Amino acid sequence: MNIAQLSTFVAVVETGSLTSAARRTGVTQPGVTRQMQRLEAELGVALLERLPTGVRATREGEQLLTYAQEALSGYGTLLAAIQDPGAPLEGRLRIIASTTPGEYLVPELATGFSDRHPAVTTEVFVADTTAVIDEMLERRWDIGFVGRPADHRRLACTAVATDEVVLAVPANHALARKRQVSLADLAGERIIEREGGSGTRLTVQDELDRLGLKFPAYVASMVLGSAHAIVSAVDAGLGVGFVTARALKSHDATRVTAVRLADARFLRRLYMVHEKGRPLPRVVRAFRDHVLESRPVLDDESATES
């Protein structure tokens, strides 16, 4: 039994497919099959149950999975301990983020990290929250950032910043003259919406559901994919829309202003996401530590890990 076999076994169980595990690990499918056969022969038990749609772990396989995840985590810790911490960092850092952290948080973090480690090339991809979680589970990116905690046993979420969702309205709009507005004030308004997988949209809907409140009838003006696009549309007089307060900080306040609801306040945290038990490359560990060190600068409010 060796580290490569354990890593392949974890990939097989987590993906539920020998083919998917082969793609993840870079081993041929026959090679994956041989590794699984050697593990079963060594332990003298069946570790995988073959199904029409793929494979799943047997009871003994579940026991090995726990051991393998712990062993791989320990192996990663060992590598980190024996690598020279004084050597310059170099390589590639792949970050995926949902729209709000991708536009207003990650650039600041990535810039600060690049200033300290100029030999690291940083790649950032922005998608909606749902896509970020799916991509992280497929291991296509090193680390992720989302506006909602990821409810998945394979992913660890650490809150790194606080955020507020507000209603962006034109400065000359009747609603802008009020310090607070009620949901009833939005009846008949043209609302510019975010896409369905947006953390901003889900934050508003979840809080209204929690309070037992419902939106009044309104006109859906359009659906846009980012806070910046919504602010621009509001500026153009196309309606009003919910955005992160961060999106309005750099916008002309004489043209677009933030309004809060009297019925509810939409506060949330922004999260860093990485895979539990997965040995992180040195570059990724260094960036993770950089983010954690930056939290007091990014926000006055303390953040906790879930």
C-alpha cells in the first residue's frame, strides 16, 4: 500500500467512477483498476461495489477511505515540514470566486500576494456561487471564494470578510429621499435582478424567507450577472436592484445611492473555500495564510471557521 494507491482510491470513491478518478489523478483507467485490485488483494476484502452507474465504497471501503484521507493529510503536512520555507515561491495559483468576492475582494488579496511573491502567476475565474462549489469539488481550481458557506462535507469554509446587500437606486429617484424604505414601497418598481445562482440574490431571498416576508408585485426589468452591471443599469435609469455595498463604494454617489429596507437587513460573510484533507501545494498554502493574515485589514469584524 502506498500514497499513490491511497490517493487514487480516494479519487475513485469521491467521484464514484474509475474513469473520473483516472482524469483527476492523471492515471490511465486500466492503471486505476490495477491499483484498486492490488489494494483489495493486500487487504483481502472487497473495497468497491460495482454498480450500473459507477462504483461506491463497501463498508470496508468506507473504513479505508477515512484512513486514506488522514494519511494523505499527514503526508501533506510532512512535505510542508521538510520543504525549505525560505525558498522563493514560484508556480501558478488558480482562484475561482463568485461575483462579489471575485470583483471586490480577491483582486486586493491577489495583488498583495503577488507583491510579496512576484514569481507566482495568479489566475482568477469568476462564476456564480453554485458553479464555484461544483468546480472546487471537481478539483479544477486550487482555492475558492463565495458569498455563502458551502454545505458539503468535502469542503472547508473560512469566513474572511463581512458584506452587506443594499438596494441601489438612482440618486434622483423618489426612494433615494428616504433613509429607509419598506417592502411595500417597492410595489410596481422595475427591479433589476441577479441570476439564480447568485449569492447576493440568495442572501436576500433567504433573509426574507426567514422573516416570513414576501416581495410585493414588481416589474422584472432584466437579469444581469454582476453587481457592477446592475449599478451601471441603475445609473442608466433602467430600474433599481440589490447589490453588495462594496459595489457602490467606487461609484459616483451623486448618481447612484444605497437604500436599506426597514423590514430586513441583509448581512452576510464572504468565505474562502478549500478541500478538507487534500494536501495543498506550497503556493496555495502560502496564499491561504496570506488571506487569513489579511482578515483584520479587510474587516473590523472577526471571522470564524466553520
